[in-house]
Amino acid sequence: MGGSTMGLSLATSMIEAPILGTSANSFTRTVAPLYSQNAIVNLTVSGFTVLPWNFDASVAPPKIQSIVNAADGTSGIAPGGLISIYGQQFSPVNIATSQLPLPTALADSCLTVNGLPVPILFVSPTQINAQMPFEAQGNVTMMLRTPGGVSDNYNTVVLPGAPSVFQAAIQGVGTVPTIVRSSDGEIVTAANPVHTKDTLTVYLTGLGATNPAVPTGMPGPSNPLAVSILAPQVTLGGVNLPVQYAGMAPGEVGVYQINVTVPSSTPTGLSVPLIISQGGMNTTIQLRVVD
Amino acid sequence: MKHISVLLFLVCAPAAMAQKWEVGAGVGGAFYNSQTFSNAVAGNANASLATGVVASAWLGNNSQGRWGGELRYDYENTSLKLSSGSTTASFAGDTQAIHYDVLYHFASQEASVRPFVAAGAGIKVFQGTGKESVYQPLQNIGLLTKTNDLTALVSVGGGVKFNFGSRIQLRLEVHDYMSPFPIKVIAPNQGTKTSGGWLMDFVPMAALGITL
């Protein structure tokens, strides 16, 4: 860092609040124009961003309006789960990343929760998709930093487990939960119903901490698999489905999967409730089941 | 055990002595009526099974008089069908039925031409055998499904037997196999109402029978 500062013509220091939950001292943010007048370097607690020379400092600061889980848009959030943050003046551009581990700053936007940097998958003017750090638990405070400034604190609650099934949009069908039949790899729908004795894979987020622990921003490992510490319970039409695996989906960040088999005693029907429960939280999906 | 054997002999022997046994097989076509599936949001569709090929085999007994009976098995290679306007959804399927029919002949066993009528009952299994996919045309109205539906069967029909010699007979016949609509394999979706009534399966058939 010392070498890169050689080209800085003038640096302006500003004092920021200390990281929440720590006893650290205040952090000094530095905004420095390059000597070449090609860019402005903005050094913050979560890293540095390079702003264009004609960056307009009068851009409005971001406003966080809601935080939901990214799977089904409900309010339940768990450590390691994917989240969607909605608001205004987030980022002037839409950018998604497939970089691994996930970056903690994307398109000059930087999220923190209790001062911890939050891995980001996608930014846009009104939405950011990110992964809630595994370290976050209970009452947390989220802040967003952009070139426009720093958002107000947004307080929310992170639960130990908050299962939420991802939704997939299928042309002609609409939005359906991402539940895949293992034998053919196809999503189950009303036209492609669950059959008794099927083995299903439910893709979801919010199953929380795993064993072994997976670093925030990193994909789930395949060997050994990262098993959810808080085991979920799955029922279909009131019948308990044996869970063969519940944990992170290998190769995916913030995505979990539950593998279950459907007993022959499962009731059939056009709309049979599938309930996934974990740590007092549950989510319900209606599925068509046939023999 | 000895008592049961004696009882069976006493019951069966007179019947066996007085009857001629017959086996036969035939082929024909299956022609179904349809039901209307009505959905307030998605519209209406005709639900039915497609015209298909029927194979049938039976074991019959004819009494010395004009009465007879047949235990019969029918297999139909057909498909499940849902259509509305120019849109049609189709799904491979078949049916199997086992039923016992009582026959009344209008001529004696020695006659070369023997018109008959038949009526009986049994069971029929409708089976969807196609490959399911996440999307199916008209799925908001009805769902063609890979599963089985076991229903009751009522059979009525008639035909003519042409005797060639003392053992071989050609049969031309038509049956109406009536059953409740198989709503497990052709399932009305949420909010869809069916027009109700029984499913009619009209089966004209040509067959050969051999008297044992």
C-alpha cells in the first residue's frame, strides 16, 4: 500500500465510527486523488475503491429499506444464507459476479454487518444480493457504503436457521420451488409431480452453520460435505420424509440442499403441503403428489 | 380338506358335464367419448383417451341352452388426451380390464349363425405411461399423469358368432365398456370442474373362438 500512495497528490482523512461489537479505535477513511488525475482512491474499512476522476461527490447516499432472504423473499435470515437488500441509490450500474470467494466490494459498493464485510453477488441501483456472514447472529446492524456515502444503520435479526426454498420461473408454468427429482434431474411441477418412492433434492438457503464450518464467501465443499448443524425436519402431507442429507450444496455459495425420500404412505393430491422445519422456523410449499 | 374336495366336486361336476368350454382372442378398436373440463380462469378443454387398438382374450363356457359366460381380459394401447381449440396435450397410456360377461344367444349351439348379447362387470386399470415434463400444454385445466387409476367396469355388448365346423367360430361384436372417468391419470387441475358422467369405451372387434 505504501508504494501505491506514492502517486497520490492529496489525501483527505475522515473519521468513521468503530466496528460494532468491537473495542477497536475509530477508523480513518481516506479519499485521495491520483497525481495523474485519472482516478480517486477511496480507502474504507472494507477495502478500497477507485472512482473516476469526474466522480460526482454530490451523489445521494444509499438507503436500505428492507432485507429478505434471496430464496423466497420472506424475512427469515440465517447465517451463511443468501439475502437480498432492497433500497435506493445503491449502485449506478448492474453488476453480478461469479468470482470465488465472493468479493466484499462490487461496483464501488461495500456492505458490512456489525462491521464485518459481507460477500456480494450482485449490485444494482435498488437491489443487492449477498451472503449473510456465518459470524452474524441475533440482532445485527447493516450498513452500505457507496461512492454516494454511507447508509443509515439498518437493524435486523439473524436467526440460527430460517429455511427458505428457492423459486424458479418456468415459461408457461410460472414460479415453482426448486425441488428436483433425483432420478431424472427435473424440477417437480404439477405436470411433473412428485411420485411416492421418489428421491427429491430441495434447494434452499438459510440452514445456518455447518460442520465443517465453511468460510463466508466460499462455496460448499464436496469432500467432506458441509452438513447443517441444526438438522431440519421435512414432512409431506403430514408424513415424515427421511432426510438423507441436509447441508451446503457443493460448489455453491450460500445455497443448501436437502435430500429426502418420499415414502409410499405419503398422501396424494393436487396440493400436498411440504413443510421444512428447523429450529422453530418453518417454510411450507404446496406440491402435487401421485402414486 | 377332504370335505372341501367333495363339496367342490359336487358343485363343479354337474356344471362341467353340462358345459362346453371355449377360448378365444380378438382385435379391434377403442373409441372413447370425452368429458369437458371447465376452468373459470384457464378455459375449457375436452378430456378423453385417444382412439386405440384393443386386444382381447377370453375363457368362456356355454351351457347346453342359450346362456353362456366369459371371463375376459382386454388390453388397449391408447393415449391420454386433452384438447382445446388448436392446442392438444397427449400422453402415452394404456388400459387393462378384466371382467366377466354373461351371454345370451338367440340361436342354439348347433346353429351356424348365433347372434348374442352380453353384459357383465369387472375392473379396469387406466395407466399413464408417457414421460413427464415440467410443462404440459393445457396444464392449468388438466394434468395428464404417469400413474394408475383402478376403476369399476360395466360391460354391455352384442355380436354374432359364425360357426365353422363344430369347434371354430368367427365372432363380430361390439362392446361398450363403461367406467368412472379416470381422474387420477387425467386429473382436473385446481379450480377445474368436470362435466361428470361415465367414460364410454366403444369397442368393435373381430375374434376367433375355439370350442374345447
